[in-house]
Amino acid sequence: MKNSVEELNSALGQRVSVRIQINGGYQDFLGVLEAPGEIRKKDGSLAQFDQSSIYAWRIVEPITEVGKGSPLSLRIREIELAAFHTWLPRFTQERGPWQIRIDSGITKRANSVLVLGDPVNNSEHTLQQEIQEAQKLFSQSGLPLVFMVPTPLGERTEKFLRQHNWEADGEILTMIGDADAITPADENFHLEVLDIPSAEWLELESDQGLHELFTRTPASYISITQQSASRNAFLNQENNHEMEKNKIFARGRIGFDNSWGILTRVFVKESSRGQGLGETIVRAAADIARSRNIRQLALHVDADNVSAIALYSKLGFRKHHVVRFYQNRSIDSAEKASR
């Protein structure tokens, strides 16, 4: 990152990211620098900023927009496979376009059938046979069978499930972003980055049962552990007590698969929300991705988590596709009764 106004003004006509200091915090601008102190944003509007308040800036190199450049079905498959490979369960089995994943039962992503298409012979008979085979594997592990269907992949499978008493059991959005378009993390926060999750990192959201899953694939574990004196308003008496009790205020994880960085487990303590900690975690994840020459970012977020979606959208992430989970309660009840 640079902070010279003269150098910035020599970048007229180029796409830049500019961070300015304002009211004790920061504001970021992204777009084409049309004149000193003026940036043309993606939506066509013109944003003005005070050059004397520039904290840092950089040129955003033109790249093919992430998630584009190939047929939608291939892009969805690429993104969901990357997410799968960074969240690897203890048992996996590929059955045509279906990925069977079984772990300890804690998360749906690690304990479900990922549908990346329909079976080649997608007749009702074939679909029923495939479901029965999957049911056997999940029953042997004492787990309910759950399908994870990114739309529009597996349209035939999803239609079959709906017609045969499978109920929607949650909906998430897959969002993608450009690491190069995200400015660096706020230096007023003290960040700790580890290759394996610490006990405190796991404890923040009671993730102790996921330790083995987390460490099966390369990832970075980000924590905000304290803040500098410039944020004294945040460190009030209540939060000083919290610091002594549990030094981590916020945390997140970014896993890596080929050209993708996959964000998961972004979480901020309830008493520490509204201070920009979640945003800082995501910016830090983008910093780490860039350090590994990774530009493409993706994440899953509950479709009804309005505040999280707003945060990610603010940082340039956009909705790419929807993922739905399906479960058949009647089959699960019958399985339990037979044990």
C-alpha cells in the first residue's frame, strides 16, 4: 500500500482502492480515479474524498472478475468443490456427480450429500436407488441423510426430493469476492494469525468438536486479541473484564484450495459487535489470500443473516448462487425406531 498523494494523482484513469481517515475511523473508496479526490464507482456515481486524509491507497490490477468466464454450472461446481476441499470430513465417497460426506455430525456441510449434478441416467428409479445407497451409509454412521443442493445444479434431483416428502431444511447464499478489491485490515486492531486453531479460538463459538476437521486442510486462523489506545472507547470497563476472561473478541478462518480462498467461522463476541471487528477479520483474510497469490474469495452465509450479508456486500462480495439443504423427517424417524 502507498500513501503518497502525488503518486496517487499520477494514477488518473486507473482503478484504485483508497482508504481515508475520518472521525477516528476509516472509509474506503474503490473505483476509477477520474480527478484528484474523485473516484467513479462501479454504479456510475462519483465519490469525493479529502486527499489530506488519505491513509493508504493502491492500484487494483485488472483481472477477470471472479466467478465468471465459464458456464454457470462449471463455476458453481468449481466454487463448491473448493469449499468442500477446505472443509474435509473423515469419510468421502464420489457417486457420479454426488459427493457423500460423513463426519461427526456437527455441521451439515461435512455431513451431507453435495449434489453437483444429476446422475447420468436420472430416471426416478435411478434417483431412488442412489438415495437408498446414500441412506445406508448415513444410517451406518447413525446420522440423518441430508442433501446439499447448489442451484441450478441437480435440478432433477431437487425436484425429485420435493416430490417425495423431502423438506427444505435451510438455505444459504454462496458469495464471491475479489481479494484485490479489499483494502488491508485496520492496523488499530491487534491480529493474531495461526496455522492451527488455538484453544481460545475454538472456545469462542464452542468449536472444540471441529478441531480435527479444521486441521485436515491448510488454513489460517485469525483472531482479534486486543486494540490499540486509539480505540479506547471500545475498551470500556466491561470489555476490559472480558479481555481478562477471554482475550479473543473476534475470529475467522480462511482455507485454501488451488486459486480459491474460502472464508468460514467469522464470528464476533456479542458484547464487541458494532466496532468493525468482523470487517477487520474479513480484510485480514483477504490480506492473507493476497500473500499467497490467491485473488478469488468465497463464503457461505445463511440466507436470513441480513447483517452478515450486508457486511460482506459492503466489502465487495456478491451473491453467486443459492444452496438448499433437504432432509426427510419420516425416513429419519423410521430409522430411529428400527434401532
